[in-house]
Amino acid sequence: MDDYPAGMRGFPSVSVVIAACSMDRWDCLRAAVASVRAQTVQVLETVVVIDHNPGLMAKAAGELPGATVIANPGIRGASGARNAGAAASRGEMLAFLDDDAIASPSWLESLLHHFKEPQVVGAGGRLEPLWKTGRPQWFPEEFDWAVGCSYLGMPESATVVRNVWSNTMAIRRQAFEAVGGFRDDFGKIGGWSRPEDTDLCLRTAASDGGGTWIYEPGAIAGHQVPAERTTLSYFLRRCYYEGQGKATLASLNGTSQSISTERRYARYVLPQGVVRGLRKTARGDTSGLARSIAIIAGTSFAVAGFLAERAVGYVAARRGTGRLAAAPVPTRPPVSRP
């Protein structure tokens, strides 16, 4: 760790990978790339990976100065695109930022500080919602993960965690390559997704004798939340599909590791949220009751998704077919995972 390139303020060289697939998020992509250029740490390169969209590829190649723009030559989806970006990059460290996230100037520097400790495999930052139409009064902060953001109940200081999120993470290249990166067949494809970031964190933490992941709330990025993600129907579908994804994750990595954080969250954070909402209602804030109901409903839909997917997996196992291999890629997914 002492031979860092000059100009990196004592940090290893870092490549930032941004995956993009939709022309609808062009302005968001430009803002994400600009936020990387504004970092307090010099970035070796920014690699933008266009996921099977020739029109977006042509536009990005011509209008994103300073970025290396490549097409994803492999399996369609965020996991395959990020892997392609990692393979095309040169940095000792890999950082991943989503195309609809805007990193604060000190985002990368705050993450890289933790890699001075050799046992740290990776680190992830805090994601704050950037509501296009404002936060709905009924939307509980305990469920901000449903729009791809950090939620009430997460650590307020740097803490060792099970996993961080792929839309704002940094990882040692050696650790990333040792496990083959993200699973190409597991993760976000269009609007359908499973928790590829948790899977990567579990596998890298267990590789080569183990390592730790750090959640650093001081490494802040804003995550844009469009109006269509503020509806109750989106919220409930998102919760259901999160439950499904966690069930599939458990089939790959074991139930104990895959839902350990969720168990604590359901046992402590959510009941406190329900009580908090009821207390606010008693003080005259009627939206408090709506948030309490949303917590109960969201939890119920997540549990239903988990149980439904476990049942499907059980049937597939009895028939001798693998759930991942058998699952088709939806052509018109009903909801997206941030």
C-alpha cells in the first residue's frame, strides 16, 4: 500500500465504472460522469459501459468528454456491464457508481481511506434520495432502500457490515477478480433484479481467508428518484421483488448469511418505525399513521415475495432444475431495482 501513484494523495489508483442502458436517463448519466470529474481524489479513469443500446452508445461516445465509453459485449444486465467495465479498466481499485447517482466531491476519498487497513475488502457509501416531486408523506424513511437509498436504521458512523450497494461501492481489484466479479446471471436486467451486490460482498468476504466490508456514511451520493417511484403500487411491488431476490440469494449463499441483516432490521428497526408513526399520529400528524401502515404493508409484501420464491425453488429442486438456470428474463418487467 506504500507504492501508490503520485497525485493520488496516498491512495491506490482507482477506476470508476458506470453502467448505463437507457436513453431516458441521459441527463442523469451526464451528471454522474461530471460528479466523478469533480472528486477530491484524482481518478485514473471513468469507464462508462453501455448495455446493449447502440443509440445510447453512439451518443455517449460523442458527448461524454474524459470518459472511456465501451459497449457491454457480454450478457445483458447491470452485472455483466459492470464486469465488462472492470475488465476494460486499469486501476488497482474499482469503484462503481450508478448512472442515476451523483457523487459528492469527497465520496471517493471517504471510501478509499478505509483501504489503508489490509483486511478491508471493500467499502460503500451513503445514498440520499433526490426526490423529483418530493417525498410522499406516507413513505417511511425505514423503507428508503425501496428507492435505492440508505434507510433509517443504518449505522451513522463507519461500521463493518455484511454488504454495501453496488451503486456506490469501491473494492480491491484483486478481491473482485478472485471471485470472478458479479454473477453475470444474477442481478439487474432491464427492470428485473436480484441483489447482486450482497452476493458479491458475501463471496469476496469469504474468499482467501475472509475480509471485511465497511459502510461509510460520510461517503455521500445522491440517488435520483423519479415520480414513478413514488407511488404506492411501485412501493409494494418493489418490496415483493426484494423478498424474491433475497430468497434466491439464500439459495446461493445460505439463509443464515443472506438474511442476517434483514432479520435484525425486521426485529428492531421496523417495530420502532411503526410505534414512531403512531406516536406522531397521536400528536396530530395524520401522515404518521400512513407511514406505520406502509411499514406493515411493505414488510408483508417482502415476506410474501420471499416465501413465494422459496416455494418455486423447492419445486425446481424436486424436479432437478436450477432456479437460476430455469428463470426466464422478463421482457417487460413490472418494477426496477435501484
